[in-house]
Amino acid sequence: MDLNLNGKTALVTGASAGLGVGIAWMLAHEGCTLVLTARRKDRLDSLADEIEQKDTSDQASSCKTLWQKGPLMPSTAPPGSHMTGLIF
């Protein structure tokens, strides 16, 4: 499926399990740069490593992980990032 998301940046919350993992993989296959957030840092880091190591599309996907205690604030996005999608 081509959703014309190649080169876009998407923030996926809840990316350590369930739908969040599935959505992260789908967006990676579309060529998105991902910013992944979750409560379980070990699973979050594992998913990011798997996505970056797997050749998911003709374009290389990259992941950044955000993990912190408390609510996710817009200021936690990587410097220079321009979010083009938001998945909760």
C-alpha cells in the first residue's frame, strides 16, 4: 500500500506493544521517519533497533525514541523535527 508518506515524520505513542507496534511498522514500510514513545523503554528501544536494521522499504527508515516519566510534551520532539503525522 502506498500512502505517499515517504519522507514524512510521524510521532507514534504507545509504540511498545499492540497497535502502536503495528502502526510503527506500517509507517516504516511507507518510508516515514518515526518518533516512537512508550512507557516501557526496553521494548521501545528494541522496536526502534528492529525497524532500523530491517530493510522495510526502498527508502531507509529511521527511528528516534522518546522515553520519560510523565506526559509527553511538544518540547520533547527532536530539534529540527517537523511532525507531519500524529498517531495515538
